[in-house]
Amino acid sequence: MSQSTSIWKKFWPLAVAQFFGVFNDHAFRAVAIFTVVGAESSSSENSAFISIITMVYALPFILFPSPAGYFADRFSKRNVIVIIKFIELFFMLAGTVCLANFASWGSAPLALIMFLLAAQSAFFSPVLNGILPETFGEKTISHVNGNKEMLTMVAVIMGMCSGIVAKSLAGPDLYKCGLFLSCFSFAAFIISLKIIPGLSANPRTKWSWNWFRGYIDGFKLVAEKRAILLCVLGDAFFTAIGTGIQALLIVHAKYALHLTKEIEQGFIQLMLAFGVGFGCYLAGKLSGKKIELGLVPFGAIGIVLFIVLMITMPGSMLLLPEIPKIGQLGFYPFLLLHIFLLGISGGLFMVPLRAYIQNKTEPDTRGTLLANANVLCFGAMIASGFLMLILTGGTEATTTNDFFSSIQSHFLTLSASTVMIVMGIMTVFASIYACVLLPEFMLRFFVVLLTSTVYRIKLEGEDNIPDKGPALLVANHVSFVDGLLITSCTSRFVRFLMYKDYYTIPYLSKIFGWYGFIEVPAPDKPKKMLEVFERTKKALRNGDVVCIFPEGKITRNGVMDEFKEGFSKMIPEELDVPVIPVRLGMLWGSIFSYYYGKIKLRMPMEFPHPASVTIGKPVSRKLDAFELRKIMSELAAESESKPRDSERPLHYQFAKYARFHPFQRILYDANGKSMTNFSVVVRAAALSGEIRKLSAENKKYVGVLLPNTVGSVITTLAVMMSDKVPAMLNYTASPKSMDEAVRKAELDCILTSRVFIKKAGIEPRPEMIFLEDVAKNIPKSKVIFWGVLAAILPHQELMNILAPETHRNVFATAVLLFSSGSTGSPKGVMLSHRNISSNVYSFYRIVGWDRKTDSILGNLPLFHSFGITACFWVPLMTGTKVVYVPNPLDATATGKAIQDYKIKLLLATPTFLQMYMKKCTSEQFKSLRLVVVGAEKLRIDISKKFNEMTGLTPLEGYGCTELSPVVSLNISNSILSLGTEVGKPGSVGMPMPGICVRIVDPQTRKPLPPNTEGLMLVRGPNVMQGYLNDPEKTAEVIKDGWYNTGDIAKVDTDDRITITGRLSRFSKIAGEMVPHELVEDAIQEILDSDARLVAVSSAPDEAKGEKLIVFHTEMPVTPEEIIKKLREADLPNLWIPKAENFRKIEAFPILGSGKLDLAALKKMV
């Protein structure tokens, strides 16, 4: 049985039993009120009777809290409900007799029956409110309460409607109304038998005839906790205001708005009830799985606002056509709207208060407390009725001996509208006072405001925070509003540790003190730090939830900093306090982060800005800071692997962007050609239809063999819009590798250009389709057709027509790439839309992307993983200008494009960068703000020379095709120095947000401590789907979500990665692992050359297992001299190659991606 089914099975008998009870109360009340109001002619007499009925209805809740609490606590609540429903039936039958004799008995018996019905409700209310938290937990109580209160309001509405209609239809035979309502009482009794039986909450509760003592004890119980007392008082205030407005609306409608018919007056009452019902439902939905007190201030603001609008701006009356036997009816549309919104505000105000009262009371005294809470609520109702009587029920002086008439002559005759305005003013002062006494109201108000406007939160794991008892939350620190976002995830009050520089901000320090924040002094004050530890321990001993940020500061570069030790010292030794990791994600780039260098008001990058809060399972208090940080990183990887609700496939996202920015130009060729977003979508759409004809329906992949141009982008988009997957083919690959790629992907269609393959020296293949020919077959009418559709249809409808099978699934394959084959035969790597989208999102945020001013050079080939991600999808998803250079080896064209288009971001391999430095001038690089290099190790000499030339320091990253591709970037510690500084020389940086790196023993796969070399594994949303048609190889490299990179690396305490070599680039010599790359670096340093002069490989050796082979081009020194200097550098003997193993070659084999072709090198051994 599902959870929702189980909840409904428990809820429906309780809901129906209450529904019919409320229905009968309000139906009988409507019959009584409209019977008496119809018999009286003056406003004051009407007001007086309504006020008396109001007080009579509330009186039992004042008189009987003690016995009601006794029965609710002492006996099974289910059995008590059954008995109460039977008594209700008896009272309703008595009411039928009173209605039958109204003409002779008058209104007094009706008031008595109202008293008796209210008495059974006074006993029913604490039983019902007590059984709910016993049946439903905190995670569902707000939702259940919202639905309960909504059904209550529906019952009020239907009861009032039924009472009015029944009274009108019955005419003088009023007893028929009583019989009608008695049927519902009988139904309520029968259904109450279906309530699931339960045990008594406190069978030791004793009966007491001293009800006054019961009042005292009950009020003490209510006042025991300030928060509960204020919620009870707030509920009582709402009851008073609501009762007053409900009664005054009838008088206001009749005498101020001249709505004299019962149906007209009743309709106004119904709109109020409809509003409250919808507000209750809305409160339950907005609260989610918690009790959200932040809705209360919203409700209070709405009550004040809509009371004022209701009185001052009723609008004009709209008359309906005359109805037979009823006449012509009129109503005020604006007035009804304001009344409806007033009701919604009331629902938002009421539901969180009642849910809090129910859930935060102790089970064994819950019934007594709720009964006495009812005393305050209905005492407020009586006070409200009495106040209305005094303010509005006055009459002229009379000479009769009627005692009530003589008293009534001393009452005031204020208008209903005046009294309602006074109620609004009272609400203002009451709300302010409540926020001063309980700052949590205002704190949660800001939380709701923030999470409903600026942020859209994806929440996971909220059940891991316990409902009661102490807990220590450990969170990463991304922005100034992290505390509010964490608070939004639980209904419990969270106390935060806050650094003194923030805690002592003028005007805010007092507020932080109100909210119970704990000030953290500067690290150089150990005594005060000990005081912080003690205050934290005290808070945990009191059962509070405390949150700390172990980084000790807000991130300045978007990634988690090193965690500080010491969180375990804050936990009392004698308590079992759960330590709960909380990961905040996607906040980097929001206006409250340091993404822009400093905090100031500005338009957000996205509105609302996405944010994720992931609450992990409790961890051991014995973890050190590094282990805790790793758990947080793994939590991030797990969380980011799940897409946002709004996330869509890549081609859908571009179509959406183009729909809102149709005339923007973001795609440029270096020769000056450009195209608007609208034109790109239209041309891709037109081409997609042709692709469907060219490729067989059962074929999944379509080959793309093109250089970097705007046309290549359109072609690739067209393939995706035809519900196919583009297979990006490497035009620098050997014919054998090309054959292998075509065979693996089962390609029957390769889109290319006749001009291009001729220029590239590629032999035509049977599968090739030339775009020059395809373009001739597309009639202009088809282009116009798609242009019209793109112009008039919403993007979602356009994509539903273009790509009905792929436009919604983010886990579908987005692109097929072939690994460079640096260590062997190329493998087909399947990357999903989610893989690339997550990598794009992390990459452009981590490099401080500004879509308005930044531009990128599209020089990396689109068959290259970094090329397809950074040069293709980053511009298309962010709307940033990209300039395509067809040949990345053309340094002259590259330098010209950078200068002409004022490019800000350059991507390259160290080999490419070295070529650019040789042929380009520093003036051509002047516009650059950031240079990112990858694919191979960045030598220190290249980095240093580029810095001298441009003032920029190349930012080295790490990645591979299987990881979409970026894993880490060696960004500086602050975004302000991005591009000019790096985080740690020689490192490839920290993993990007949402990506986790683990260093393990290559043999045992056990995690290794920091600064220890081992095999690097990667986990995150960027890990590929797998290898094409090779499940065995996929299973070999991906285990439990961790991808085996094959690289040997180490991480330091702040998670910065240093690659020491590939596992495949090690030789096992005499039992020791010798890294080829470190040997290369040592020789290259001796040669002191900017160009690569050596490459190390290995060959079998009978004596030691393997031996080092050094391939080299022309060298300024002999191998013997190199060996001598290696020995002088104290290199281990096993790392020093023999002179006879140096082999001269003409040139090193290089792949199209710029990497050294290790497979070709191995064949040369």
C-alpha cells in the first residue's frame, strides 16, 4: 500500500465525521439567523441577535475545557468521537422540534439548541485535534491540517448554502429543515464507526469536579512554552477577527450595500468561506512536509490589506436578470474578489498556527492543552461578539420595562465598516507584537519570501533531520542567505554559528541575538572559542538544532574550501547527537554570493534562481575534517545527478532561448558570417526533415564530419531535431579509425561537405551525404513554413512537432563521441543531455561567466569533448557570442579572430597554446581575460612564457571524454583574481561543484588519506552513459557510479588534485612503479626548450620486467649528458633511462585533439 493510500484510509472517516458536524452547525445557524433576521427590521436588532448567537455558540468552549480535555486524554479518542456523534443526532432532533414551534416559542429555544450543538463541538474539537498528531507525523501534519481546514470551510460553505436554501424552500414548515439536518447527523454517526481504533493517550488521567482548578492548570500548560502560547493567542485572535467579520458582513451587505435578499447576503458569506477553504488548502501545499510559520505574517498582511480594500473599494453593483419567485439579484464583483482574497489570507494565517499547536504539544497532555486552547479561542469569540454588540447594537432610549432594551439603548451604533477597519488596525499591532515576542515568525516570513521569489529550491532528504531532540547540521557556505535556505527545509528552529564580522553588523546584531545565533570570535582568541563550544553544547543539551559552516567563510570561487577541524568538540560527550551533512548547491552565481566579486543589489542571472538543499544521513562524530568534506562532496555528486524539474534536453533549451531572443546573434564564423537565433532554429528545422528521409528509421546515429563553422552547429542541431543522435567524427583520424567508428555506430548517413573533405584530403565514403546537395533539395516554401511555425508557436509546441521522441528526456543520449584513442582503438562514448547540461552549468559558473560581455573562441573541434561542451553548448545555452575557427592549428587565423572579435575566453591544449604564442602577438591576446588548457599536462615553462606575454596565467583543467569532459579547474582562491592567478601551481584544481573525486588504492580500491598517490575515481552527473555496444568495458570502468579514470593522482586537504601520471603511463621496473611523465618533465627541464623534444614509452625487459624508451627529436645535448644531469638531480636510479634506449624520430605523433598519440608511440617501440 502506498503512503498516500495509507494516509487517506486513516484520514477520510475523521474528515467526514468532522465535515458533517461543521455542516450541521452552520446550516442550523444559518436557518436560525435568517429566520430571526427576516422577522426583524432594524440594523441594531439584527446585529444584537447575531452577536448573541455568536456568544452562545462560543460559550460551551469556555465552560467545558476541563471535562473535554479529560475525555480526550483519558479514553480512546475514536470511542469518544463515536459517542459525541450519537449525542449530536439527539440534539439535532431536539432542534427540529424547536423549529416546528418557532412561531410560538420564539428565538430563545433556537439559541439553546445552538448552545447544545456547540457543546458537543467543544468536546469533539480537542479529540479530533489530538487524534491527528497521533495518527500522522510532522512530515504530513501540515498537509493533513490544510486539507482538514479546507474541508471544514467547504462544510461551512455547504452548510450555510443548505441552511439558506432549506429555509427558503421550507417556508413556514421550518421543521423540514431540522429533519434534513438530522439525516446528516445520522450519517456522521455511522461513518465515525470506521475510524481506526487507538489507545488512550494517558489512561491515568483523573476526573476533577473543580473545573476552575482545571482552568488554571490548563492555562499553565498552554503558557509553559512561549511559542505554543503565542500560537494559541494568534489562533484566538484570528477566531475573534473572523467571527466578527463574518457577522458584520451580513449587516454591512444589508444596510451599506443594500443587498436585502437572503441569497445576496449569503453569497458574500460563501465567498469568504470559499476563500478561507482555499487558503487552508494553499497553506498545506506551501508548507510541504513541514510546519511553515512563515505563512502567518503573509496572512496577517493580507487580512489588513483586503479589509481596507473591501470597505473602501467595493466597486459597482452588477444586476442579474430577474429570476422567477426570487426576483432580481445584485452583487459587487470587486467586493467579492476582495472578500475571497481576505478568506485566503485567513487560511494562510490559521493553518500553520493550528498545525504547530497540535504537533509541538506532548502526547499525554495534548487533549487538555487543546481544550484549554479552545477556551482562549472561543473566549475571544465571545469577546468579539460582545464587543460587536456594544459597538453596533445600540438603539434609541425606550420607555418600556424590557431590561435588554434598556441596556441596549446605551450601546453604540457604529457602522459595520467602521468596526471592520478597527479590526484591521488591531491586526497590524497584534502582528508586530507577535513578531517581537517570537522572532521566528519574522524569520520564517523572510524564508518564505526568499524561497517563493528569489530562489526555487530543490529539497532532498528533509526526513533526515529528527522531529525532536538535538542535531548538529554541518553545511558548506556559498552565500549570505544559506541560513535562511537551510531554515526553509525544516519546521524546527535552527541556531546558527555566525562569524563576528557578520554578527556585529550595525542594526542586524540585535536581530541575530533574537534569533539565537551564536557569535564566533576571531581564531586568535582561544578562550572565547571555548565559550562558543560551551554555548553550542548547552544548546544541544536543550534539544536544539545547531548549524555550523566548517569552511569558516563564504566561498569566493564557487567550490568548497578546506573544512576546519573541531566540530566534534562542540558535541556533549554524554549525548548521542546526530551529525547531519547539508549540501547547498547551485547558489554560486546568485546575487547573494561572491560570484560578482562583491555583494550588491543587481538583476539575478536567473529568476527565480535555482538552488538545491540536500540533507544527508547522519555521520559519525569521529570523522576528521577531510573525511567530512569528502562525504559532503559525494552528497553533492548524488544530488546533482538528479535533474531539476525545469531541465530539458539541449536542443529544447536552445529553442527556448531562441524563442525569447530571436534576433540576437551569438554564432559567428571567423570570416564574418553570422546568423540570428531565429534563423538557426528555422534552418535546423528545415534540414531535420531531410535528415529523416536520408537515415533509416531504425538507425539511431547520424554521422557529422565537419569543421567548426556556423553551418556545423545548424547541422548538429538538425540531427537532434530529427530525433537522431549526432555521431561527431574525427576528421584527423586515420582511415582505419574512421572505419571503426562508422562500424560501431552503424552509420548509414554521414553529413559532410564536398568542399571540406577535398580540402582535408579525406576520401569519399558511400555513407557520405553532402550538405551542398541537401540544401538544393530544400524548397524555400519549406523554410518559410518552419519560419512561420517558429514565429507563432510556443517553443514547447514547436519542439513537440520537431522532435516528439527526444524533446523531453534529459537522460537520452545527446551525442556520440569517439575517444581520441591516445592509448588504443577509439571507443564510442555516449553522453546524455544531463551529462553535458550539468557540465556546462558547472563550467560557466566556475569561470565567472558574464553572458552580456563574455565571448568564446570556438577553436576546439566539435568531435572533441571539450569542444562540443565549451565551444558549442556553453554559447547556445547561455546566449554568449562564439566565433568559430575551422582549424585549431591555424595560429594566424586564431590570433586574428581573437583580436577582431575581442574574444574573452580561449580554450586550448598546451600544444596549441605553444603554437599560438609563436605566431601571435601580445596585442592580439589583449582582449582575453581567461585561458583554459587541458588534454595534456601544462608545462611550467609554457605557463610562465604566456604570463610574460599577456599577464594572464593559463588555467589548467582536468577531464576526459567519458566525463563530459571537465572534472576540475585550477581556479584561484578568489574570483577577483581569476585568469591572473591559479589556485595551486602544478595542480589541476578542485573538482567542479557536483563532482566528487576519490583517490583509492589501485589494488584494494580502499580510499586513501590526503596527499597520498593512488588511482583516481570520479563520480557525478557528468559520468557518461557508457561505451557504445560494449557493456563489458563499461562495467569495467564504471562501478557503483564511480568512473575509473586510469590516472594516478593525489589530493590535498582542500581537495586540489595533482596528476602524477596515467596508470597506463607507468612502467613496473624491478617491482617499482616509474611514471613516464615525470621522467619526461625532468629531461625537458634539462633541455630547457619551449617545444616538446622527448616522449617516454616502455618496452619489455627480461631482467627487470620493463625498461624506459625515450623518443626524441633533435636535441642540443647527447643522451649521455642527459643521464649525467639526471643523476645529479638525485632522480631514483630506476627512473633514469639507459643511453641506448634513446631513439631519435622526425616528429611526434599527435592526435586531432592535440594530445600525444601514445598508441602510435607504442607501436614505434
